[in-house]
Amino acid sequence: MEFKKATLENGLVVAGEVNRSAKSAAVGFFVRAGSRDESAEINGVSHFLEHMLFKGTDRLSAQAVNEAFDRRGAQFNAFTSEENTVFYAAVLPEYLVEVTELWGALMRPALRDEDFAIEKNVIKEEIAMYKDLPSFDVMERCRGLYFGGHPCGNSVLGSEESIDGLTAGQMRDYFGRRYAPNNMVLACAGDFEWEQIVRVAEERCGKWRAWDAGREVGQVGGSGKKERREKGNLVREHVCLMSPGVAAQDERRYAASLLASIVGDEVGSRYFWGLVDKAMAESATMQFGAMDGTGAFVSYISCSSENVARVMDIVGRIFEDLASRGVREEELRKAKNKVVSALVIKNELPMGRLVDLGFNWVYLGRYRTVEEDISAVRAVTVEDIGSVIEQFDLRGFTEYILGPSRGS
Amino acid sequence: MAEKVDKHVLKNGMVLLGEVMEGVESAAFGFLVPAGAAALPEGCCGAAGVIADWIFRGAGERSSRELGDALDGLGLHRSSSVGSSNITLGSALEAGNLGEALGLYGDVLLRASLKDEEFEPARQLAIDGVRALDDDPRQKVGVRLREEFYPRPLGRSTHGRVEELESLTAERAREIIGENFNFGETIFSVAGKYDFDAVCGQMEGLFEGERRGASEPAALGARGDRYTHIENEGAQVHIGLMTETVRPMDEDYYEARVAVQVLSGGMSARLFTEVREKRGLCYAIGARYHGLKAAAGITCYAGTTPDKAQETLDVVTGEFRRLGEGISEEEIQRAKVGLKSSLILHSESTSSRAGGIAGDYYMLGRVRSLEEIKERIEGTSVDSVTGFLRRRPFGEFTVVTIGPRQVKVG
């Protein structure tokens, strides 16, 4: 495993991890552009823009772009979150240079009016699809409630109204603000030739002009509000809980991840033994989501209407117990083993490695080996977790429940 | 990169397979136990899911909690799934823990406690799982589609039916385990970093004395309805459709796979281009091959708002039919590269290799090398794929919709 890094004059960071024993390679552009960078008026633009990058450049039509990726057998896609838009592809090593050139070209898209009009329908279908998925819908509503009007709580997809009102001009303007080379990272992992990738980056991206995209960061969120909304076609209660946690830049993120695993891993956690094993809830998980300057513990639980009050009571007792007694040595040991083996397994694939490589640059501005991450997990103590619990009391959660009508 | 498959057959017939992978520190293993949804008696739909949960609630000397703690202590990433033919139980883990993990799985498969008081929550969770499907129409449409499409009982819901789960007793579930946990027909596979001699030695000690036997393949009944609509006041109409095609062991299998790839193998494939890119009808649209030993099909999903549902279905079925009218050389080339590339990318994951070699053995009675699969894909051509489509056209569909509006099925 060999780490490589170059910074172009315009600030674009190129980060690579070469692994000669891999059978494939993965490449990605990581752009610091997400729904928290949007105003209410243009909510959903980051994600819509992600779709529009696939529509091509002044020289490439959408069909030509899709064919170019498919001709090389690329497994390619993109995703948008509250903070980032990531474009990626996994390919056989011999195609990595061409696919990197292609992504490089697409980072300066045409954003044609006619493509914008058609793609608006696709975006509205995506919004409708997620409305029919209450496990997703409730998380998004809870984020909004938790951040109480702060842009971190913006919906990634936007609403039908915000998307209807969005113009191609507003999108071009947003693109101009966020897709600066010094606000992006180009990462590669797997079996590839480093010098070739640097050359592609210089040729394709070297002329982009740098400017300050900026972002206001800080510890935000935690309204502590509670809300329930009814939908006539639902049969289960979908519960989302959110409470503050450490930021992505905070060394205590490993302790926070372990705490989330102890409380809400799919199996063997406190939620599992308290709720799922006893068939009080069919699903109960907690995850720690680290963000730029802030972070949150997010739980999702699904259960029957008859059980929901008891479920909330049990969750309350789990949080009380953590506040008064912390975690036990034995449960920390198990959580570490699970987290470490997940790290090992994920990082055996170039695509898994790419994601960590890219995000480490985006959030920390540095390279971390898998071994460093494993050592950091192993080093966490019961006391470290205790101090996270003390500062970020899980009892102060914001709660959103989507469930069936209770009338009559 | 020529991979070698290890194979050993225990005296009772249980097959052990392995594939060593260079440069990895993990291993993944799985057991294919012939107790899938279609293998169980009538009236017990969903029992496989209950059993897959129940057997982990205490085994050997360990209580449910002790067993869970022991599995977690090894950092296992467990997976249990119920399919039409098999229950698949397995884990991915750090290679050093493989021996201990196999010991625990031996307990689970051979010496599960099966206590009455642990049966109730396992059954209740299965019932809740079926109810929760109502809040996930996209998944539910797939479950119902397989029920209607496959000759009974092949497509039987792996989640089960609430009425049948409610009448399932611990006693009946124990009988099913006794009849269906047939280790003579179980396939075990491991991939990644492992020592095959050590694995064989351990597996012999655990399983060799266990029952051999042969279960009868289920007698096939009729297929279900051509069109099923489930009313739901949701935002979209979720459309699932399936059409019959060749099975993995059949002559034209690779032609079928290439044909599906032309239809839906990437963003330049026909469905994505016609349904999403040109018309903006859907966000989610895609088709894939779904094969069982006794029957196979191409399954397709599209989700769209009610006003566009009819047009979406018409365009999708039109594209299935249009495939037989001709495919370009360029489309075939893209499809072949896509299939080969995906094969190699998946071969880097220990879980996916362990699943792949077991699946091959179950379907074909042998494990195909990556090289063989590449050659067979390479061997297809415009003529062979269009010839196949003339013999086996994608013309008749089983359709299921969930949503606020019905569609007309031609």
C-alpha cells in the first residue's frame, strides 16, 4: 500500500493509495457541496446538480457520457448528502485513466435548459419514491426538526415545491459557487499508475479557477422537540431520534462510533437485546453521523402502535443507564471487534478504500491508513466513551414519529 | 489470477468448497441448508424465517445471550437469508477467528436449544416483518411478483403469511428442522484467507456423523395471476413485472444474461435511456435476471407517479419486446464488457466469492472458474443473442402493481 498526494496550483488535491494486489481500481471526485450549502429557495439544488453532471458537457451528450462509461464496464454513480456530492467509478485497472478523464470533463458540465427540464421530472419521481418509504421519510423529517431551521437540516432531495420553483440559472449560479477546484478532492484507490492520474488531473482540471467556496461550521442542532405525524396508509410506527455528537474532525469520533454500536448495532447491542430480541420492535438501530463541525447520534426504530409507548420507555431506560453507569468493559470489547472487522472487510475493496480516502481529505485534510484507524478504535477506553456520554447526553433527543392514524 | 477451487465431500454427502484469495485478511463462509420457503410443507409459509432466528436463540451449552455475545466477541458480520430453496447462514470475519466461528455455527446447526419461550419472539418478529412489508411497497411488489410468477410453490413468500405464521407451533417448527436440516444436501463454502485442511478437519468432526438423506424436489403447480393490483394511497404506483426465460444450467443462459444487460445493464442500456433519460417517467427503473433451479425469469421494477403509470408500463413492455427486433454490435460489446467487469469487481469481495461458489455448486453441481464465465460471455454475439430471443421471446408478463391506480395489462 503506497500513499500519494499532489496539489495542483489551483488547489485541487489529488490523493491516491496504490495497491498492486487489487484486481480493480476506483476513482472519485469529492465535492464539498450538499444541502447545508443551500438556501430554502434553492433547496435540493446540490442533488439535482449531481444528476445534471451526467447530462454531459458542451462536447458530450448525455447518451455519449453513459455509453462512454458503459463501454469500459464501469460501475459508476454518484450520491449527495447534507455536506458532499461524490462522483465515483470502479473499473478494471486498464480503464482507470480514461474514466478519470471522463469524470474530469464532466466536472465542467453544460447544464443545458432542455436537459434541466426533463431531469426535473426524474427528481420529482425520486422525491415521490422516498415519500413511500417511511423509514427514510421519518429520518429526513427528524433532521429538519432537530436542526430547527439551520441549513444542516435541509432535505437533500428538496421538496416538490422547491424543485418546481428552481431555475437552471439558479443552478448555474450555485455550481459557480461550490465546484471550485480548491473545494474538491480527486481520489484514487486500487491498482493504478499514479503519474498517469496526476497528468490527467493537470490536463483536465489544471485550468479551473480557484475561489473561496466557504461554509459556516460550528456545533449546531438539538431542538429537543417531539412530533408525531399520521399517514393513513401506514401500518407500523416509524421512530427517529436524534441527539448531538462530536464532529468529523474530533478525535473522539471513534469513541462515538463505538458508543453507537454498543447502543444500536443491528445485533448484539442494547437495542437488540432490549427491543428486537424480545419482539418489541422489528428494527432498532443507532448510528453516529459525523459532520463538518458537528455530529449526531441517529436512531431508527420500527414497531407496532401497541408497542410504541413501551418501546420508548425501554429506550429511555437504556439512555438513563448509560448516563448513570456508562458502558461495560465487555460490551466495549465486542463493539471494537465488530467495528474493526467491518473496517478490514470494507477496505479490502478499492471502492470501500476510496470512500475513506476521499472523506479523510475532505474532513481532515490528511491521509490515514487502515492500520491507523484500527489502532484508534482499539485505543478507545470505557472512560473515553463515558466522557462522550457526559458531554452529549443521549436523553436530550429530538423525536419524530410517523405512524398510522389513531383516530376512532 | 487463475483461482483454484478447493473441494471435499464428507461421508454423509455434505460438500465443502473453498477459494483462497490473495492479499486479504478476511474470510467469509456460508451454509446452504435445503430448508428454503419452497422446500417446506404446505401451510407453513414463513417457517423458514422463524427457524433461521430461533436456532440462534441458544445452542450447545450457551444461552441465547451467551451465544450472541460469543458471536459478537469474534466480530462476526452475520448474514441469514431465506430463499426459495435454501436458508443461507454465514458470516464475514477476520480470518484468525474462522475456527472458533465454525465451532459456534456447528452448535447452531446441530445443537440449537429450540426452547418454547424463545419460539414466541422469533415467530412474533416474523409476523411483524410481514406487516412491516406494507410500509415498503417497493419490496412488497417484488415479493408478490415472485409468488404470482413462479409455478407454485417456487415463488412462495420468504417472509411468510400472517395466518400461517400465527398457526405455526414450536412443535411443528422442530419437526421441520428435523426433516429439512439435511446435512447430506448442505453446501458449505469459504473464501478469502483460510487453511482448507484445517477447515475440512473441523467440519468432519462437526458434521460427518450427521444425517445424510435426500429430499424430494417440490412438485410444481400452476402459476398465479397475470395481473395483481394492491390498492395503496401512496405517492407512486410501484410496478413489478416478470417474464420467463432460461435457467442457469440451460444452453442459452449466457445469451439471456447478455440480453438483460442490453436491456438494463448500465445507464446507456435501453430501459434507462427510454424510460428515464428520454421521457423522465421514473427515477428507479431496472431489470435483472432471477434464476432458480426449476424455473427462471427476468424481473423488472419501475416506480412512478399515478399519471405516468400506464405510459411507464407500456414503454417498459415495449422495450422487452423490441429487443427481439434487433440489437447492434455496439450494444452487445457494451453488454459483454459490463458483465465481465462486474464479474471481476465482485470477485474481490470474500462474501461475494463464498456466495458465488456455493450458488454455482447448488445450481450446476460444480463451480465455474472466472475464466470459464468470461469465455462463455465472450462467446456470445449479435446473432446468438437475437437467435435466442427468437426462440425464447420476452413476450408474456406477470404484472403486480401497488399504488393508488391500476394499469391496463395488454
